[in-house]
Amino acid sequence: MDSAPLKPLAPAPPESPAADRVLAPFLEAEDAEAAREALGELLESHATPLLRAVARRQLGGSAPMQEGQDVDDVVAGAVLRLAEQLWASRARRSAPIESFAGYVVATAQNACHAFLRRRQPERARLRSRLRYLLTHDPQLALWEGAGTEALCGLAPWRGAAASADAARRLAEMRGQVAADSRADGTRSQALAFARLVRELLTRAGGPCRLTELVTLLEDILGIVARPSASSEGLRDDAGEAAVPSPEPSQGDVVERRDDLERLWAEIRLLPRHQRVALLLNLRDAGGRGMIGLLPLIGVATQADIAAILEMSPSRLAAIWEDLPHEDDWIAGELGVTRRQVINFRKCARERLWRRMRQSETA
């Protein structure tokens, strides 16, 4: 007896891209607590060093102290974005991350670009203009070097490593630009941008870092960098900046009402993760909670505080009596580690101290 003809097999559905195996301990954790521990290890050991390396390269050119503070701010924000994306991935609300390192690098670069657009808009425009030229002019090239470093040069150099000689020549040109600008302030304006870039790279004689070329172009085109923060300050035994806390004692609250109102205005300008880390743990020097005094003296209502925390008023009311919270609790609220909460608060205090000091001397 003839057998029935076989039906053609339906094509197998394409396999979904697999997540990077470094994410497995987090994605496959049995419960939320185990997942949070795995996430903390993932962010601390794998993500943060890479985020910091990218941010340092992207934000190069600031005064050393200011650059470190900027890097801390960018890294802290990028860590939160990574944590949100990873929790979404665990809940299958987003596509799996096939290359965690690549995703971290892209997150860091996006965070740096956003930071520079806010802080240094002219430099950001120059960088964007230069990137466009390097990727559209057939005589020029932009490529990725070791460790995701952005390198540039003439087209025949594409793929080569950065040249120490080229970096030295660019530095020498910066010194010459300063001298030339005093004798002839119109020369740079007479050169078209594309011609200027080609001339500089030709004189460099080899591949250079994109940040080095941007810095030289800033000097030539007269783009003034923002003033750096003062590098004054004490160091504690751990080598970290010993910044006075802007938080007053309870006995000073009434007398310092004006100062507190200025401080509250500055707190509103902090990134959200810094606001949360600072306010939910707000204490005086004796360890007593301080946030409840703000509505009492009229600096901020409970609704104002909820808004600045980006929390619903009912949610804040539910936790109000338990404030201040410990860092472990705040870490759970933000989806990060206790150490990161401490770093967020440290960055917040340093920024507030700088701004309050600047306003006093203005």
C-alpha cells in the first residue's frame, strides 16, 4: 500500500538572537533579590569600568578635577539607563542584548554626547560637524581604534593605530596657534573648514585621536571652553574629595532659611538619581532626619518633594514616616547597588558645594 505523500516541512522560524552569556546570572536568577545581586556585580565588574573608560576619552580636555566630576556624572546616569534596560530585558519587555560590551559602549557614547550638548554646545556642534566631514569626504576617514577609541586621519591611514608623533605635532600646532592668533587673527577664518581639517591632518603626519583634533580646532576657531571648577579642596584618608556637606544642622534651619531656599533651587537641578540618593537619606550631622523640616519652614511642600523625586504624592506619603531610608533601601528603589547610591550622593554633595560656593563669591 502506497503511503500518503509527505507534506513539505514548514520552514523553521528564525532563531531569536541570544543574549550575551555574561548576562545569564542576572537574566536567569530565580527571584528579584538574586537578580538584584547579580545586576550589582554585572554593573560594578563589567559595565562601570567600560563606561568610565569611554567617558574619559569622550570628555577629555577639561581640567583634571572637573573632568573627573563630569565623568562621574555621566557614568552614574549611564548606569541607571543600563539598569532600566536590563530589568526590561529580564521581564522580556525588550529585545535581548546580544553584545553587552557593545551595548555599554553605545550607552556611554550617547550619554557623553547628551552631556556635551548640554554643557558645551559649541564643542558638540564642532564635533558633529567634524564627524560628518570625516565620514563624507573621500580624502578623510574616521574609524574605531583599540578599546572603541575614535581615530581619524587621511583616507589611506584608515584602520591604523594612533600615532604618538601625530599627537605631539598636534600639541605643537596648538602652541603655534596661540602665537599666530596674536599676529593674525583672520587666517583661520580664511580657510574653509574642510580644507583646514585636511591641512591639519596632513601636518600631523599620521592617525590621531578625534578628541585631540577637536581640541586643536577649538583653539583655531576661537571656541572658548567653559571655565573649569576650582581645584581647591581637602582630601580625606581614602584620597577622595572631602567636601563639606550642604546639609544644615536642625538648630541652624530657621536662621539659614535664605540659604536653604537657594540650596533647594540647586537640588532641583541635580540629575534624578542624585536627588533621590540625597533626599531619601537626608540627615543632619547627628544622624537625625531632615526632610520633614522642609515643609515645616516653608522651603518645599511635600508635593514639591514628591515632584523632585519623580514620585507620586501617595507613594511619598506612604514612606514619609520611615524617612530617612538606608542606602540598601534606596538601592532597591533605583535598581542599583548600595555603593552606587553612596557615589550618587557624594557627587550630589560635591556639585551642591561648588554651586553654593560660586553663588557666594559671585
